[in-house]
Amino acid sequence: MIKNKRVLALIPARGGSKRLPRKNILPLAGIPLIAWTIDAALKSKYIDRVVVSTDDEEIMCVSKQFGAEAPFVRPVELASDTATSTDVVLHALNFFKNDFDVIVLLQPSSPLREESDIDRVIEQLVSQDANGIVSVSECEHTPLWSNTLPADGNMSSFITKDALKRSQDLKTFYRLNGAIYCYKTDYFIANQGGSYADGVYACIMKKEKSVDIDDITDFKFAEFLIGLYR
């Protein structure tokens, strides 16, 4: 709780990962992937309950083993490839009868985010009286050096003249890193999801904490960083 506001951490973890099967419970540096996120949430100064939303019995068992709650089985329609995070959050909020003032969505694919990052986001939400705070990190490369290519690969219009500068002379760009989404629950419900409109602000996280695991290369890189920084 923070300033008398109840905070729910929701960890979405369906069982049907396609690119990296059983991703959420694969051992990362000897610990199930989802356990890294559960541990960070449990260590937060402000989170009142840590809940995993899953359709998978094994994920549910592992989550409980590491201290999270799994009080419901996610409906089949919310565990498909087309189900959205918004639908999953709204389902959880409805289950708890909107008994929380703040919802923090923590995806298990971001295992290097720490409790200090979570607390900083929650503090920013309250101190700015924001509707939402979303974690971002600095882009590894400027998007000004990126573009689509025509069928013949011609690069005549690939980048603009403004991008033909030294990298240190270009503006800093940021990307969504997928680690933390934090919203006032009444705002989330009223908008049927989060947004990037007025009243929603960014919280910058370090690049080395911003790995978002989608495939085996990301997984191995996360293990490398854990060995380097933890």
C-alpha cells in the first residue's frame, strides 16, 4: 500500500508459448523464469498482493511454490494467441471486484527488472498523480537508421539527411521495454485498458535490466547478464 492506495501486482503467464515452449517455467540461471518476477514483486514495499493469471496447472503450481497467489484459472478464451493483456487485466480486476486502487502488470518475460524499479514506478504514479506509468529504456540504435526496404533492396530513400550525423549528435530515442505497466485501476477500467495519452508518463529503466525474452537467444542473453550483474 502507498498513501492508502491498495496495489495489485498481476503476472500474466499463459501456458501456450509458441516461440519458446514452456517459457514461463524454464529454468533461468537455475530458477523458473516466472519466479524472477514473483520475487521482485514480493520484495516491493508497496504491493499488497502478487497474483499470477494463468490457464496452466503447472505454472500455477510453480507460482504458488515461489510465493505468488493463483486464485483463479484464466478462462480459455483469455489464453489464446489473440487475447490481449487488457482483457487479462480486466478479468483479474473483475475477479477482485475492483478492490485495488493501482494495478501493476509485470510480464514474466522481463526477469531482470528489480523491486527497486517497481517501487520507483509506483512512487512516480502517486507523486505525479498520473493515470499511468510505463517503463521504457534507451534504444540500442537510433530508429532514424531503420526503414523498410523495397523488393529490389534499393537504399536510395532508406534514411533521411537528418540521420546522416554522428550517433552522439542524434536525439536519444526510447522504446517500450515491456517490464512494468502501472495504472490507476479506475482509469484502466474507464478506458478499457492503458493508453499512452495525457496523464501517462514514462519511467526510464537501465538497458541491462530491459531484456524481454521472446526466444532462446533472448533467454541465453538474460542468463549472461545475470552472471554479469547479479
